Amino acid sequence: MKSMSLKSENILRFWGALDLFFILIMLYRDIESGLIPYYSYIVNSINTIDSYGNNLPIAFFLSTIILQLSIISSAVLLLLNHRWAKILCYSQIPFRLFLVVPSIPFILELGSKVFNNNAYVAVILLLLSEIVKFISLYRKL
């Protein structure tokens, strides 16, 4: 097995820390709003699905749950420098783009403040965050 350089390990840990930061942000926002993390989301999603009466909310709900679980997993795998981290991170890209969940959690909020909620800038920042992550993982693993 090829040994990983300290720089490569730091890149993995950086992305793992950002995934962990995202999870903590989501937990904090739910708790601050008086919600039970994940449970409240599931209950609200079921109510939404019932009120719509079609399958579109189900697809959105399942995509969100899959992404949330994979972000938790990738945070752990990246922080532990596990060999499967790269594959998991790459598989997240379509979900992150579809659900607008950048790999750099604060980038959209920063962009909205600096660029006055410009949707084009938000899309560019989202794409840039995923491209940077993809390239940095591709080069380092």
C-alpha cells in the first residue's frame, strides 16, 4: 500500500473537518429552532409528502437523507484517511449539486452577503466548491 504524505493527509482532514462542520451547523440550527435533529425533518417530510400526493417530495426526501448520511460517513472516513473516502466524496457530487449543499458549508452565506443574493454567483460558488474538492482529492489520493 502506497504511503500517504502529510500534505495529502491534511487535505483529507480539511475536507473531513468541513463535512463535520456542516453536520454541526445542521444540528445547531435544528436545536436552536426547537426541533429534534433528523427526527423533525423526517416528520415534516412525511407531512409534506402526504399533502402533495405525488412522488416528487419522496425523491427529494430520499435524496436528502442519502446525502446527509453520506456526509456523516465521509466526515469520518476523511478524518481517518480511509481509502474509501475519495469514492464516497465523488458519489456525493450529484447530490450536493442537486440539493445545493456545497462542500464548503459557509460559501453560499458568504456569497449572498458579498454579492447581494445573486443566484448566478451562488451557482458558480457551488460549482467551484465541488470542482476544488474533486481536484484536490483526485491529486492527493
